[in-house]
Amino acid sequence: MSQTDQDPGGPASLGIPIRLGVVFDLDGTLIDSRLDIANSANHALAAHGYPTLTVSEISTYVGDGARLLLARAARLDPNTPAVDTLFATFVDYYSEHPSDHTLLLPGAHEALAQLGQLQLPLALCTNKPRAITDRVLSSLRLPTTFRVVVAGGDLPKNKPDPLPLLFIAEKLQLSPSELVMVGDGAQDIGCAKAAGAHSVGVEGGMQGSELLLASEPDVLLRSLLELPAALQRWLNP
């Protein structure tokens, strides 16, 4: 866990208490990782004799963690041992190719910079496996941006279970109601609702807008560029 840089001209220096933490999803929210995920999944599928799939189809399976993605891609029961084999191959390959094609999504850099200037505590909550998450963050020079990072497998349950957000709230010394979960998937919104946190949906992510809209986020954005302004409703109620 690393602290964000402090801006002496921010709200905290003026005596204004900051009681809002912003938690980001990773894939489809901050980064476009479709091709690297698809390449890694197809490598695992081909290595074990399963048909490979299009990038578009694999992208629809993103959000619930790599094990479920691979089970769906291979048409397997998630609890079968064959998924363990696929998962191990996937992680090995993806760890060696964490960001061959992965880039920050439009507006991500600007939004993170603006929130840093406001001295809002930032966290990351992803179902992506820890080993891959760390390598992606390092390659994109993002690890010091977040005070807390929760990745897939760190806790007994992943999103949409509320446990990851409850853990982050404890680490940030905030109540769950003082967190805003920002994500492109129904898993993110469901996690926020279950934890009692605010939710912000960002269109244009991995799974398309239908599931995101159906999850009914508190706020729906077309771009992360709109996020700092959207947060004002909770910063200045």
C-alpha cells in the first residue's frame, strides 16, 4: 500500500476534511486490455486443445475473474480440474505479456491527476489475478497512484461480493458509505450496492452498456473525464 503525493494547495491544507474515497475497477475502466486478455486466454485454450475465440467474445467474459472467463471460453464447469490447468497456463503467459497492447483508456490519466490534486484517497479493486495486476500497474507506472490495491485471489471472495470494498474501507479508515466505486461492469455496481457504497458506471467498457445499465449505478458517465465533476455531489452534499 502506497500513499499518494500530497498537494499543499489541496482541500486538506485548508482544513476541509476529506471523507470520500474513490475505488476504481481496472479492465475496461482505467485500461483497455482486451487484446492482451484475449491473447492470453487463446494461448491457454490452444495449449490444452480447446478452440480459440474472437477478441469480442472473450471480452464479454471479462469481469468475474480469470477462472470464470476461462471456464466460459472453454464451455466447462468452473469447478472442474481442467479449469485449474487452463488458469495456470493463462497466468504464466499473461504474466510474461502484461501490457503488450494494453493502454490507459481516454480520460483515465486526466481523471486520476485531478483526483490526486483534490487529495482524495484512491484505491483499486479488480478481479484480475494479483500477479498480473502488479505487472500491469508497474508497466503503466500506476502502482503509486493507489493507497490500496485489492486483486483477484487476495480475499476469499471477489466482486460482486462486498468483501473487497469492505476491506478497502477499513484500510482507508472510511465507512463503506464514504466510498465511490467506479467501474464499467455490473460486478462493480453490484459490489458497491452490497457494501453500501456509492456507484459510478462508465460506459464503453468490456461488456457493453446493457448489463451496466441494468445494474442501475447511481451515476452513469460516458467518459472518466466527467468523473471529478460527478463526485462533487458527494463531496459537497
